[in-house]
Amino acid sequence: MTSPTGPKIIVFGNEKGGSGKSTAAVQVAIGLLRQGRSVATLDLDARQGTLTRYLDHRAAHKGLPMPARGAIAQSRLSDSGEAAKAEAEALDAALAEFAGAEFVIVDTPGSDTKLNRLAHAKADTLVTPINDSFIDFDLLARVDPATRRVLGPSVYAELVWERRKERALAGGAPIDWIVMRNRLGHSEARNRREMGEAIDELAKRIGFRVAPGFGERVIFRELFLTGLTLFDLGAAVDGPPLAMSHIAGRQEARALIDLILAPPVHVRRQGRQAG
Ligand SMILES: Nc1ncnc2c1ncn2[C@@H]1O[C@H](COP(=O)(O)OP(=O)(O)OP(=O)(O)O)[C@@H](O)[C@H]1O
Ligand SMILES: [Mg+2]
């Protein structure tokens, strides 16, 4: 199935490493595939290559749906201008190659690089997973340690703000930004509640939607080597048997996909229709 308006580009980004970008990206990619959508994936963290390797493991199974795949490594050119140009060209070429897909899922590294900034500017939807910790929240906003009130946006929120401005100036549709709490249940109840309040407050101030998020589930770690996702369990003959916690995890991943597919009204009106 192809889209007449070009793919919806879904970027998984957060400058904080290890927040669950690759984990969420692969669940969303395969979840959409399993809905019969055409999906391409682009790994911009080619050095680490988590998404690439995950899908390599997946390719070993017979009969599983596979997305089209691409990866871009950071340029090794010594001249920073030349390197940036080469990366921009590689990104445009990859996106052009996937022009017939409905969705391009872009996994990015947990660091601020030129390529990462470029990818953020291409996002129709930006999904930012954040571990349930004020250490991770610190990259989004500064918080008053005494009151836990949000004082103002911090480095990553400012990076997104800049990309949103660039897109607006270029006449692009606004980026639909979704912040997703990850590994819920890992922290104690008070921290969870305070994080929830801080995220909700920040969401209103800087404009993002809050996804219900993923629980702390061993299965998210275990699936990497199998190349399977929660959407394959029960369907793949050689995968682990389906357990209750897997069904709960699948519902969490499905809720994220549903949120991505239902952008807020202002994005829907100016941007592309979701599938
Ligand atoms: N909901 C979860 N439950 C349990 N483990 C999780 C969950 N989400 C992520 N993990 C684990 O946390 C680690 C980091 O996740 P992941 O690699 O997806 O993060 P990332 O943001 O892509 O990291 P990087 O910035 O290094 O690319 C991995 O070991 C992953 O299996
Ligand atoms: Mg990653």
C-alpha cells in the first residue's frame, strides 16, 4: 500500500541514551506492519545499530513481515561542512527511496549530532521515550528540587523547539511531539506521581502529548535476540509462548501506535492525514 502524500515520518528521539528509543521504534514498526501498513525503517544510530541488528535477528525467521530497511552512519569526512552535506544528502536519498511507504520509522542515537538534528526536523511525529527518573527529565526541563515544579525547558526541549521553528519557517506542518514514559513500575510510587505531574505540567507549557507509556517488562529485553516483537508472540511458531504480561505489553505498544495515528487536530489539518 502506498500513500499519495508521502510517508509519515516517525522519529524516535531523545538526547538521553538508553531511554527506550530503539525498543519503542521496533514495536511501533512491526505493530504497524501487522496492521497491513507499509513500513520502512531507518537506523541513524548505525554505530550502535540496535534497530538494524534487531531486524537482522528477525530476518532469520521464516514468514514474518519485514519492513524495508536503511541505515545511515555519521560521516567520517574531516571537514564538518562537507560531512554535514554528505549526511543531509544521505538522509534525503534514504527518505526518497522510501517515498512509497506509508510510514518511515527513524531510530536516532542518544546524542546531539548534526544528523540527529536533521532527522528531528524531518519528523511529522517525534516520539520521545523517557525513563521514569528526574535524571532523564532533566534533559527536557529544569525542576525546582524543593517544590518539583518545572522551572523551564532544558537542552532537548530547546532542540525540539528550534526544529519546530525551522519547520514552521519552511512552511512545513507542525511536529506532533509525543513524550512516552518508559519502564513504569520500576520506580517507587511517589517518584512516579511526581514525574507524572511534572510531565503533565511541561506538556501544557511546551506542547507535547503524553503517551501512557511502557511498563518495566523483562520481555522487552528478551525479545532483541529473537527479533520478535510483542505483536509476533503467539503468531511466530518458534517464539516464546504468550503470557499475560506479554498481552499487557502489547496493549501498551498498541496504545502508543493509536496515539501516533491520531494526531491532534491542528497537525491533522495542516499536515498529512494518518493512514
Ligand atoms: N519497558 C522496558 N522494560 C524493560 N526493559 C526495557 C524497557 N525499555 C527498554 N528496556 C531496556 O533498556 C535498555 C535501553 O533500551 P533501548 O536500547 O531501547 O534505549 P535507546 O534509547 O535506544 O538507547 P540508546 O540511546 O543507547 O540508543 C535496553 O537494554 C532495553 O532492552
Ligand atoms: Mg537505541
